[in-house]
Amino acid sequence: MTINTNNLTITISAASKKQYPENDWPEIALAGRSNVGKSSFINTLLNRKNFARTSGQPGKTQLLNFYNIDDQLHFVDVPGYGYARVSKKEREKWGKMIEEYLTTRENLKAVVSLVDIRHEPSEDDLMMYEFLKYYEIPVIVVATKADKIPRGKWNKHESMIKKALSFDSADTFILFSSITKQGKEEAWKAIASANMADYIKYLYKTVRKYFGEAIVVTQEVEDIISSPIVKESIINNSDCKILLDQRKYLNKFDSIQNLLGLTDKERSQILSINMANHPGRKYKEVFFSLGGTQSAVYATEVSLEEYYTFTTEESEKMELFALAEKLGGNLELAIKRLAESKRNPQSSTT
């Protein structure tokens, strides 16, 4: 995500939904205890010192501050919770305002929940995380002030926080420091993932409106399943699933089966791919599933010329390049000669 840090403004400080900005920009909310470092987090991401004003007075933020980030998205700074010197009535007022925003705002794509890495999560931190999980709001947990403890203790403190939160491994956890910039790139990556999910949903909706087909292609299943936000947008909108050989994921195929909603029959079909191919033919098998109602494994076979043009087998590529070198670097002729030699083993490749 490319951000022009010279194009940053505050859109509005809102007390209720009637004051929310009337646009369709994605929004990333930031929640945490007073003095956890929300303003410093925002300033660090945006390479600015005082865009979001830091304060030595906890409880200063009392409204929902919508920060315009380069006319692309809003960061929404919500009032910090847990400040004892604010009256109970005022805290209840903030709570209703925050709950209304988090549960009704369609623009909201994820919440950055900030905790202090030095301490166990407070009761308020636990309640916030449980609240976000209950309403199925994507959450990015950011442990701030990592520079305040030795690097050798980071793992210990991370484990402490995750255990207290009953942390869902599908969520993103980031160690962050506004002093050293630790975690800055990881934070932007997580925020971009939330926005990419929204873009994918928009893509599917628009393409179908005009009777087209949207196709998502990846060479690695990990590209999808490693991002819980993106995977839901893709999987939930896919009518047809096509899988190649998945043997390298055999040890984790239970989670893949669950993610894709595969039946036991489909699982067996997928794990049978390329397991009993005819040794004398150059083909690969592919699994197709249509809407979960029909599935089958098909062999895809092309001409030998096409096969050697696109082969990824290292030994075959080396054989092809060696022949091309003998033919003065003529790769096209080498492909033709090699294909003919495989069709007719008696013929010469020279």
C-alpha cells in the first residue's frame, strides 16, 4: 500500500453514527487502554511526529477521531479505556459510543487492538478481544513498547499475552515499538490484507454483475490460508475450486479440508492426484469441484512440444538446454527435436 504522508487530515471527531463520514472508504479502528500508545502507533506508521497528538494525560480522546489517510482509508482512534479518573457515567457513555461504531459500521474492516507488551492484558483488554471475536470482527493484536524490554524476553512476554487472551492463531500478532520502528512493516501488511479482502469482495460482485468470471490463482495454498481475512473473501465467493497435486501439504491437509469445506470423497480424490499415472505418458492430474455438488479428477495432456516448452522438471529443462546449446542456441528447434525423440526413441536428437 502506497501512502502519501503529505495528504493526511482529520475528517471529523464523531460522537454518534449520524456524524460518521459519508463515504465508502475502508476503516481500521484502533483500540486500547489509555496511554498504550495509539497515537504513537499512528504517527510511526505515517512517518509523522504529531499527526495524531500524543498526550501525557490519559483519557484525553473522548470521541471517535476519523483520520483521513491519503483519501484511501480512515484510521479511527477510539477513546482509550481503563482510565480510573474518568467517571463511571462517562465510561459508560464511551462504551456505548464504541460499541455502536464497532457493531454497526459497514466500512470497518479490522480493529487494531493494542496492548502493552510489558504487562499481562488487563480485564478491559480481555473484554475487548472477546467482544471482537464474538462479533467476528477481524482483529490485529499489536503489543506496543517492545523497546522497553530486552529482545531476549520478547517471546516470553508474547506467550504471556497470548495465553491470557486465549489468542486465536488465525489472528495476527505484532510486536511493535514507535522508537525502533519494530513491527511497522508487519502492521502495514496486516492492514493491507484487511483492505485486500474488501477489494476481492468488490471484484467478485462487479464481475458477476456483468456476467463475467473472477479467478484467483496461487501456486501456494499458504498464500491464501496464511491470511484469515483474505481467505474468507476468496473461499466464500468461489463457485469452482481447482487443485493440483497437494502431497506436500499431506501433514496439514486436515486444516485445508476444513478451510475449503471438502467432503471425505473430495479429500480422497485430491490425495490420489498423480499417484498412479501411466509411466509412458506425459500428463498431470487436476481436481475440479463445482459448487460442492460435483467433483472429479481429470488428466490434462498436451503435445510433447507444449509439454517441454512449459516443463518445470529440472532434469527435463537441463536436457532441453543442453540440446539447444548443441543446436547453436536454437531453443525452438531443440524442443521439436526432443519431442520427436521421445515419440520415436529410435530417432536422434542431434
